[in-house]
Amino acid sequence: MIRTKIAGIGMYLPEQIVTNNDLTRYMDTSDEWIQERTGIQERRFANRTAETTATMGVEAARIAIERAGLGPEDIDFIIFATLSPDYYFPGCGVLVQRAMKMKEVGALDVRNQCSGFIYALSVGDQFIKSGMYRNILVIGSEKHSFGLDFSTRGRNVSVIFGDGAGAVVLQPSSNMNQGILSTHLHSDGDSAELLALYNPGTHANHWSDKDLADFDEAALGEMFMSHAMIDNAQNFPYMDGPAVFKKAVVKFPEVIMEALNANGKQASEIKMLIPHQANLRISQFVQQKLKLNDDQVYNNIQKYGNTTAASIPIALCEAWELGKIAGGDLVCLAAFGSGFTWASALLNW
Ligand code: UT7
């Protein structure tokens, strides 16, 4: 039997710190509102031109690969999770392959937003356990700051998100007390439009009664992205925050319990729960529901905001760097977000 272990982990946060007060220069919001509703005090924004989702992923990957005692040439598969890719296509995985001068290995992009990293981890786990690959690089990275509406119109979304990247290297382990015990993946597409970036896209208002995209049907070439879409801010993410919140506080505990039950474990046995950093209030709700102590849940949304696919690897890396996770510890990862999709992973560090 083989398990998949995390052989190396790294993270990258851009230097530029943006406080809540900084955001009040652009929109009608306040430090009090943001802290009270989300717990966020500040977030990082990438350099607008020098840093991209892929380059931040590369920075995190360099550290993870080095900590695994490897070089880029040893990686035999890349999985890249993001909702803010450098290009609509191709994906960021190939940009990492190029930037790191890797061999012509497979590169897969995962588009599962907040649960993207756990989905990516799950895919990597299967490839390792099947024996197909031995050194898989899994990256979660986001450059949200390039695609948010910083006017008051977009304030319910834009105050939440931040930029950053995290990465792990997966390897096989014959030690059954180390590595990923199980992963659990779910989706409910009924709520796809409740947290989404509709445009640019090819939907042509097919899925919803609402006009999610303003385009002139007669004007070929204006189908994918039109001036009207931009005028009406349809190129920015939409989120029904309260609806997402209500579902998240149900699905987080549910998918964590699913992982615990699948492995005959109790919540009290978790050394560290690393929830996707969506909102501090959601994490606190989950903590109460599962009766976990403060030192069993790792939160860093206060410093980095919600970095979507990057939030779990960044939090996992930081918790490990601070010595809050050590060899053999039971670690639970859990996420919920756009799709809706939600997921968990239970592992022994
Ligand atoms: O990781 C992806 C998954 N996403 C999530 O998990 C997000 C889940 N949802 C949330 O975290 C919360 O719903 C938000 C933080 C997004 C919003 O908090 P809320 O307590 O649900 O506020 P709300 O949307 O119900 O808005 C309450 C009020 C509204 O004003 P009125 O209508 O009561 O006058 C909003 O217009 O707060 C207003 N508001 C703001 N005020 C100041 C919304 N955004 C802001 C803002 N600053 N940034």
C-alpha cells in the first residue's frame, strides 16, 4: 500500500500590503465594517505588471520543490488551481512548466475556485497512489486584485479578496502513518450563478432568466465581451454573500465530519483544521459546531484576506513554518465556495 505525502511546501505573498483604510480611498466602506463582517485587517496585492498568478505560483513552487530536496527537473506532473488565470486559455500549469524550465511533463489546470486546492490535491493523490507519477507539483495561486470592482458598487466582493500563492510537492510514502488518508469532493450546480464571474463567457444568457451578459445579438464579435458588459460592470465577480455564507456554514462541518467518519476519527483528534479562509466568521462558526479549541483551527485571513485556491496551501505552509504542525499530526483541510463546490482532506503530516 502507498500513501501520498506532502514532501515539500511553500508560499508566496506579494510585498504590497493593502489595509482596510486603504480601500476607503476607492469605495464607501470602513475598517470597522470589514473587520466585523469578515475578520480581515489587510490583504496583499500583487505588483500590477511584474507579478501574475503563474509567477506567484512559481515562487511558491520553488520553495516547495527545494524543501522536498528536489529540482524542477524532478517534477513529473503539474496541477495548478486558480480562478484568476493569466490567460483565459491556456492554463497556468504550462506557464509554470515554461518558467521553471521543467521537462515536457503534463500540466493540468483545476477550476474549482475556493475548493480548487483540495480538488487538485485529490487528483494528485490518485496519480501517486496509482503509481503513475512520483513527484507532483500542486499549486494554488490567485491574482484577484487585477479583476475586482473597487468602486462602491463592488464593495461586498472586493474587500474580501487578496493575492498570493501556495504550493506542495506530493510523493509516494510506504509509511502508512504519513500522508493523505482520504479526500471528499462535492458540488451543487443549482447555485452556480450565486458566486460567479459571468463574463467573458460563452453562456449567452442561456442558464439564467436574468440578463447576465449585455450583448447585441446582431453584432458578431460582440458576443464574448461587449462594451455594454463593461459599462454595466458585468466583467466583475458577482456574489450573493449571505446565500453563500448560509450554505458554507452547513457544508463545512458536514464535509469535515465526512472525512472524520471515513477514517474512524473524532473532531477532538484533529491537531489542526485548516479551513479555506473565506470569512473569519465562517471559520469561527465551524469551530463552535465541531467543538474545537482555538489552537485546533488555523486562521490567517486577518493578514491575507481570502486568496481562494491559494488560501489552504498558504495557511498550511504558515502553520507548519510556525511549528503548529509536526510529523504525524492529524490535519484536516476543508473548503467551500463558488460552484457550489466543497471538499475536505484528512492527512497525517
Ligand atoms: O471564498 C468564497 C466563498 N465566499 C464566501 O464564503 C463569502 C460568504 N459571505 C460573506 O462572507 C458575507 O456575506 C459578506 C462578508 C460578503 C457580506 O457580509 P454580510 O454580513 O452578509 O453583509 P450583507 O451582504 O448582508 O450586507 C449588509 C449591508 C448592506 O447594506 P444595507 O442593504 O443593509 O444597507 C450592504 O450594502 O452592508 C453593506 N455592505 C457594505 N458596507 C460597507 C456590503 N459590503 C460592504 C462594505 N462596506 N464593503
